[in-house]
Amino acid sequence: MTQPVFATHEVFNQSPPFEEVNLFTVDQPLVEAVKANGGAAAERELSEFGRHWGSAAMADCGRIANENTPKLRTFDAKGNRRDQVEFHPAYHELMAHSAHAGVHNSTWTADGRPAGDAAEVIRAAKFYMAAQVETGHLCPITMTRASVAALAMQPDLLSKVMPVLSTRSYDPSFAPWWDKRGMTLGMGMTEKQGGTDVRANMTRAVRDGSAYRITGHKWFMSAPMCDAFLVLAQAEQGLTCFFMPRFAPDGSVNAIQFQRLKDKLGNRSNASSEVEFVGAYAERVGEEGKGIRTIIQMVQLTRQDCAIASSGLMRSGLAHALHHARHRSVFQKHLADQPLMQAVLSDMALHVEASTALVMRLCRAFDRTPHDAAEAAYMRLLTPAIKYWTCKSAPPFLYEAMECLGGNGYVEDGILARHYREAPVNAIWEGSGNVMCLDVLRALSREGEAAMAVLQALAAETKGLPGAGEAVAFIGKTFRRTDGERVARLAVEKLALLAGAAALNGVSPHHAELFAATRLATHHASMYGAVELDNGDVRALLERALP
């Protein structure tokens, strides 16, 4: 007897996986932004990185590392306190590839000085691409890179650490840092009662010969399997920065006791902990009582990476949405050929172009800060403004990208649900939105003349762009108000948009004009696609975004 055939599981009209792509060469706005900011000589290196990180194997590593979250192992089998965090091999694979590419140290020389040239821009392009694959592991990567800026305040300590930190090896073994092939560093600043207000910290540091013993707690200490941490504690002269290794100088496990790992919305591959210090060994970094001034050198760099990662997440959201729309047919036409979908995708592409140009321009300022006062002023004023705008843009942007895929975007089989959960952490970590706005105001009050020179330079770079003159006038007027804090968010957003238009003008002047017309000359609608671009601009934006 012939059995009926039910071909109910034939798969068609679905987009293929967005894998085995070169994340650098398919991203024309990134290629052009890197070139415009001094990184053209690294195109081959970045193409190799983009090809590797765009592979199906790396995509699998990202997925598996998030499905198999870290586990705290407080004691060993014999009851000895160990406080180790166990990760899936996929996480270690991601860490090893980032370290091999120098994402954790390539902006420094072997002795801990700024590498110069376009090192920040080149490294940022790698960070931007890695964020599109798996963002959680980048937490220890960014803290390791940024820690060198704080350690520079203690040259004798820096000289001891750099021979291990400057290698491109990843060594996950639980051993003293001085015995390892490579090392990572974390950070512990916030406490239960203070959060952002680190001056309210209660953790105490007491001298013990040339070192200190630290007792207290940290409410958030990320990447607890790092080899050492920069922590803040109250010493005799006030809040001070300390270098706290996992192992004491005699080789014993330091008295760093993890209470639990945080159960986070996103950033699941990366461990974040609550921790108690029970007379933990530590060495001072910088002067006693100058802890904030010391660690802020590190914080500037971690804020920079928050902006880069958020831009990378948005780029990935756009690429997946556009890739899907080009393969999915609805009403006898591909989604990408439907006028409404084109309006949404091109508006999103314009946002990503400006974000990419802006973070690369910021990285150029970091490259030039040591020898250019104007670039240093740009870096100080705009780092918090750019972090504010890019990081707060990412969650709604990624929601829109998910909607482009419909139900497929909402489920965990794809990457966009993970991106969406990941996105808020960059706005929250290293200073929330209000803190960023207050930092912009603080930069204005401390160095008003230099800050106004930055605004004048942005005015010159955006001269003739729609709405730019009005934006400059509004920003200047608002920042001069005695009650400027009440309207700081609006002014800081305008400042970031103006800087975005200026940065994009140095990469793609026509698209800078489109960005200014839709963001500065008028209030951009809260929904993507609610602006009118002509057909030629729509086609050009989408072709640049993903050939």
C-alpha cells in the first residue's frame, strides 16, 4: 500500500545564515572611516581579522559561550577555598583569538607607552568587528587594555607587569600572573551603598610594609578570573587605587572571596561577581587619596570601548536585517524591494554610517592626544557625549533590526535576541546617561575655552550642512545657562549629532548632508523609516552597508 507523502518540512523562502563573510570588506562605511582616520595601511590586517571573525566557526563560539554560562567554584574537592570561575571552552577560544590579534594591548608599546600612529583606530576596527560576533568576552579585553593607562601612574609596577601583559598570548590557567604567558586585568570600583558615587566607598586599605591589606566588598567586579584587578579603597589619605592580584607574592591564593556571580540580562558569557576582600594583598597605584584621578585614566578608555561596541552591535543588527530582507519574499517581491522596508533599512544604514564615522574619529583623537592639545580637548569633551548617544541608541536600534526579521528575529536561534539583551550594558556600565551628561558639563566648566574651541571646530567642519548652524547656536546657548543641568540631555545629544555629522563629512560628504538634514535640521522621528530619502540615496546607502 502506498503511503501518502507529507512534505511539510521543506524549507524555502528563508534567508541563509549570515556567516562566512568578511566583516571588514563587506562594510564599506567602516573601510572608509578607518582610511579617513589614518588606518589605511592596516587594511590587509583588518581584512584578515574580518574574514576570520565572520566565519561560521566564530559565530558558533559566540553562541555556545552564551548558552553555557560561567560557573563559580568556591571550593575544591578537598574543601580548600579556591574562588575559581569555570568557563566553556568556546569562551576561551574567543579570548584567545582576541588576544592573538592584540585587541587587549595593541595600543601600547612593550613598555606601556601609547603606540601612536593609528593604533587606536586600527584596534577599534577589530573591537567593532569582534563585538558583532560576541560582546561579552570583550569585557576583560577592554579592561586589560585600559588598565595600562592607570598603571602608568605607578611606573615601577607598570614595568613589572608589561612583559606579561604585552604578549599576544592568552593563558587561562589559575596561576600567579608572573608565571603566565599572558595576563588579563579587571576592575572593582562600585559598592552596595554607593554605586556611581565611589567616594562613598567603605572598603579599607591598611599598610602592611610596602604593600597594603584590603578589607571590604565590591557590589560589581567584572571578569573575576582576571589575573589582577584595579580596585578603589579608603587608605589613610583617602580613596586610593590599588593593584590586587589573584595570588599573593608568596604564591598563595589571595584573600579575594567571590560571594556569587550576577544573573544578568545580557553579557551572559562574561562573569560579573560580588566579592569580599578579607585582608587581601594589594599594591598602591598612584598617590594615596588620588584614586579617582588615577583610575579615571582607565575609565576614559573603557567608555571609548562602550561606544565602539554599541556601534558594532548596531552594525551587526543592520547587516542581519538587510541580509534577511534581500532573501525573504513577501507579496511576490523581496522584502528589500518593498518601499517601506527600504525606507526603514536605509534610515538605519544612515545611523550606522554616522555612528561608525564618529567612533573612528574619536579614536583618532585618542591617537593624537599625547601631542595635540586640540585633539586632547576633543577627546575629553566628546568621549562622554559619544558614549551617551551611541550606547543609548543601540537598544531601540536592535529592536528595529529584530522586527525586520519578524518572528525569526525574536527567537534565540538567531543572534539578534542576544544582541538586544547585550546592548543596554554599555549605556549602564562606566557611567549611565546622566553621569555622561554631567561629565560633559564638568569638562565645560573646567576647561571652557578649550571646549568652546572644539565646538567652533565642529561648526567649521559642518558649515553648510542643514541645521548645523542652528545646532551650534543651541549647544553654545544651552551650555552657558546657569541651569544647564536641567536640559543637559538635549544639549549633549545635539553635540553628539553635530560631531557625528562632522565625522561623516570627513568620510562621505553626501551622506553627512543626509544625516544632518534628517537629524539636525529637523527632529528625527522616533521610528526608523519615518524620513524621506530619494530612491538613489536609498540604493546607495544599502549597497554601501552590504554589497
